[in-house]
Amino acid sequence: MKISIIIPCYNEEKRIVKTLEKIKRFIKKRKEKFEIIVVDDGSKDKTIEIVKNFNSKIKLIENEKNFGKGASIRNGMKASKGDISLFMDADSSTEISELEKFLPYFKEYDVIIGSRALSQSEVIVPQGVIRRNIGFLAHKLIDLVLQTDIKDTTCGFKAFNKKSRGILFTKQLNNGWGFDYEIIFLINKLGFKLKQVPVIWKNDSASKVTFRGYLKSLIELFMIRLNDLKGRYN
């Protein structure tokens, strides 16, 4: 079995090496074959140079400009050759070792997503009070608009089998932060089997999600319904 690990990056020169080192150590302990795909989203710093120097075997995709996280994930998934394809954040908020929890479920499920909101989840470093409250309200709105019972739609640790990856990321339209909602919507719409798995997660104070970003992603949430009504996911 081959596993693809996809990491979207934008100005990650200070964090990417630590994450790649953790992945390197994890891979050494496993019997599966792995490929690492780093998708740079128009970084202005030394991210690309650092990735190239770290390991020449890493597949590096360079977006022409800063399109957004959703576009980077889509590009990485389309380039993926794995039987299972995981995307994770460059800051390792959820570390690669959590993938071990996911693998047994692929015998029955198409998509496995990490969750910070299940009873066995462990949040080591929580977000601030304001961000948590915004997240709570956003979750209620997501439930209402998309009619889903997913506890945590935005955890940046999700894995897909080859069939679901090939279909979902071909239909994905959203380039921004709201791509998570869109993928969850498409999973339900297209009938793929999804499993939520508790993960260990820690907040990174250097997170790039701004309040403006939250607002934009909520607008993108309503665009999902509009795109569906216009038949753009058919």
C-alpha cells in the first residue's frame, strides 16, 4: 500500500522543517510506501528553497500565485499516487503519528477525518476564547446550511481512498478556507462512507486564519448551496 502525505504551504519557512522531520521519523517506522507532496501557494519567503534542500525526493508543486488553501489541497490530491491520500497542516497541529488511528478504518470507509470535538479527542493547546466562540457559532451555521452532523468540519487532517479522492477533488470548486465545508458536502451528496476519528490537536499561535478569513469562509459556505442549485457539482 502507498500513502501520500500532502502539505499545503504559504510562507512556512519557520515551521515546515520541524513537520518534515516528524514525517521522516514516522515513515521510517512503517512498512507502507510513502510519498510527500508539498504544495507551495506562492510563498514570499524561503519555503520552496528549504523544502528542496530538505529532501530531493519530496514532490514539490509550486502554485503560480497565492490561490488559497483549497486550491493547494486540490492540486496536491490530483498529483497524488497513493492508495490513501492524507492532507495535514504545515504546523503539525495534528501530528502525522495520528494517521495510525485512521488506517484500520479504510477497510470499511472511503474518507476518514480527524475531529477535535469527539469525547476521546484531546486538545492540548486550545484556541483563544474569541476564536472558540466564533468556531462554535460557525459550526451551528454549517449544520444548518449543509444539514450535516459532522462534529468538526475544519480540522486540517483528512484522508481519502483512491476512489473518493479521484471524484471529490475533481468536483471541488472552492479555492479558499471554505473548501473543507465543500468536501464534507460532496462526501454526503455523493454517498461516500465517512468516519470521524478523535485526534490529538494543539493550536498554533501563528495560525494564518484571520477574522476576515472566517468571514470569507462563511460566504463560501453559502456558495456551496448556490453551486449545488445551479448543478455545478453534477
